[in-house]
Amino acid sequence: MAVREVLTYPDQRLKQVSVPITSFDDSLQGLIQDLDDTMYGSPGCTGVAAPQIGQAVRMVLIDASRNRKPVENHGRLLLINPEVSDPQGEAIGREGCLSVPQFTGNVKRAKQIKLRALDAHGNLIEMEAVDFEARLILHEIDHLDGILFLDRVSSLKTDIFRRKNLELQTSASLLSRLT
Ligand code: NI
């Protein structure tokens, strides 16, 4: 059990494409515990991906219920080898990231998605997510493909914003500044 150090941009390990998980053994359960400790140990943090703590495997942890504003959500979700299909609609929202603590950015994403993933024991999860939770899932899956929100903004001049409050930087809550 440990809160792990989160890699920050421009660490090249954040650019790696992560590999699928095939073994649901004790070491995986330990890594899941570290994701829990790291996310829930960071105030307001709504998601973290395994590669952000230096493990290039396809696993993310989210909890959209931790968003400052109430949003439709499924609570804590541990998603292994997640796959998104049937994206519907588009919305621009403000995103932040533990790996980009000094900035937020406006990113266009689908409003609604279908999701297939495995849980901690390899059981299939199938669900739909909308709005903030859909954005959160898409943001975290991007980490598995070496993509940061910085790579998704339309313009580095007009769509990136420096966080003003140092306190906010240190407790940088993933996506918490979504507007
Ligand atoms: Ni992120």
C-alpha cells in the first residue's frame, strides 16, 4: 500500500503505449491498491492511469463521484484493458491532470460512450457513461496510449490555461476544473 509518485510532463514514459494486462495475480492486486492510495490520497482527484505511476499497463481507476459538482456517475471504477465504442455527441470541457499540474486545457470529447473493460478479477464490465464521466474515462484511456490533454487542445495559445493558485497545483485534482 502506497501513494506513488506521479510522473509529470515532459517525462517520456508518459508517451509510451501501455500493454494489455493478461494476469490477475497478487502483483496486479498490489498495483491496484497503489492506484487507490494515489487517487484517494490526492484531494479531489477523480482518476489515475497506471502509466502515470510508472507502470505501462492498460489499467485506469476513476471515481467521478469525487467531482466538485455532482455528476452522473458509477462511483469507483477500476478498468482493465478498457475499450470505448459508439461515441455520441461532442462537448468542449476544461481538463486538468496530475501529470500536468500547472495547466488546464479545453478539450473536445464525446458526450456519451459505451465501454467494455475487465474488473480486478478479469470479469467483463459493460456500461455506458455520459458527460463528465465519459470525459474522465476518455482522458484516462488516452494515458494508456501515451496521449495527454495537451495533445488534444485545438490551440496551445488559446486553449491552455495556467493554474493561478499554487495550493490548487499541489492538490491538483484531475479534471476538477471542468466547466
Ligand atoms: Ni491525466
